[in-house]
Amino acid sequence: MTVFTIGYEGLDIEAFMALLAKHGIETVVDVRETPLSRKPGFSKKALASVLNLSGLEYVHMVDLGCPKPVRDRYRRDGNWRRYTDGFQKHIETQRAAIAELSRLASSSNCALLCYEADFNVCHRSMVANAVRDYCGADVEHIKTADARTTRPAGRQLVLAQGGGHKTMEKKDTFQNDLDHIYAAYSHCASCIPKEELFTDGRSVQIGSTMFNKPSQALSMRVELGWAFFTRMDACLETLAHELNVQSRGTGILEYLEKKECPLSDHQKQGLSVYREIRNTLHHGDGNVDYLRNKSRNLKIGPNGEPHLLEEHMKMFYELFKMVGNCLTSLSWTD
């Protein structure tokens, strides 16, 4: 029996899932006391959704997280020895949680999840060692260095002679990354049951996830859309940056119009919707009234959040491909 550990520092959700698959992980045990993250896909609810839709289990063991006083003291003094002493005292009081984790590891291939890439400076290594001492399990720390240096490929462009070659290299990288992200989104979205399946108050089970009502499936679909929209948005902004386009994502429409790039009314409206969604996502100041009145079938949640469903994600996928072609063409001629 082997207990694995993994840190998601430097990983996107696609690279993280690929590492889990490579090591045959069946259950991710989250040992963060507070499982929240600014990285798309790694907060508790979003991560559990992606894992469940891929056939993996998600378990949060809050008792095995590092207590806040210990973390706060380490932020102040940076003394790793005091940190490990403090956490060791805590974990010695969590024998029931270690026993539960040991039982889980005996029946499922488990990976303990925290943030840090280096297990030597993360409390998950001490949790794994406690399981080893309790039941004799082997411990293996999944190395993320290779994944972090190979994804996304856009950061690793081959700089051959000639600006045209470099521009085409960037375009190909962008298209490949965008295709990869949209394919991953489409796979996950296809696993969420449609509203018409909930007939006569019947629950629907997909893999290990039980959906008791349509609103539960809708909530998961909306979270999934936000997570993957963020990845597609980052992909487009990376391309713009690498092509030295000064306007960031919110100004791409203005940039293309200034360059007299031929855009249809439908494409202009799509870029305007993209701008307001992006403002909502990053700054919380998007024009919700514009989104409500102008965007195609885009519903707005009670807190002003747009519901990005399959039809919208397909629209943005096609829109981003068009923008990528325009940006690279303009870079070629500049």
C-alpha cells in the first residue's frame, strides 16, 4: 500500500489531472484546513466537481490541516523548525483522523493534496509519515516539476530565426492550448445531467456523483464554465502579450477596430460580451445590465454572475480562435 502526496503549486487543472491519471490516483484527500484557492479549479467545490466528473473521489479532512495559529506564526518568523514542532503537536491529537485516512488508503489509491510543490516544506509530508507509522504504508511524493515546465507550451516557444516563424509558432501553440482546454471542458460538461433527465422528482447519478435536483446540476455547470473560461481567457491574454499587443484582454476589441480588422457585427458583440464578463470576473465591475440585455441567451445569477453554459463556451471558443488569427495576422504585417 502506497500513500501519495501532491502539491498544485505551478499547475493548472489540466496538468494536475494528468498527473493524477499518470499515477493511478483514485481519491484526492485534501489536507488544507481552508480549501480555498485563487487558482481556477482548486477551491473545494470546483475541484470536487472536476474530480467527480472524471470518476475520482474527493475527501476533505479538515482535522489534518495545519491550524491557523501555526501558519500565522510561520508567516511572521519563517522558522520551519517551530512550524514542524507546532504541527507535530497538533497531529498527535488527531489519531482518529489518521486511522480514518489509513483505512481509506487501504481501499483506494490516495493522494494527499496541499499547495506547495516541494513536499519538504509542506505539512502533507508529516501527514503521510503519520499514516506510514500507523499502518506501515509506503509514501511517494508526486513530482510536479516536469508538468510545471511543460505546460502551457506557450511559455516554452522555440525562438528560431525570423519574426514570421516565431509568430506562427505562437499561433500554433495558442490554437493547440485552446483546443486542449475546450476539449477538457466539453468532456466534463457532457458528464453533467441535463434538466430533462430529472423526471418525476427522480435523482440522477453520474459516476460517483448523485444529483438530487436540476439546480444542483446547473450550479456545477456554471462553476465549470467559469473555471474553463478563465483558462481560455488566460490563453488569449498570453498570446496578446507575446505578440506585444499593448491592449490587455479588456481592450482587444478596441485594438482590432483600430487596426481595421474586419469584424462582423456578431463578432463585435461577442467581444463586447467577453469584455464585460472579464470585468465581472477580475474586477467585479462588469456591466451586468449590458450582459442581461445584449448577450445571447446569457442568464444572470442572483449575485450578478453570468451563467456560462455550453452554448456560450462554444461561442467563446470560436471567438477566441478568430481573435487569435487576427492578432497573429496583424503581428505578421506590423
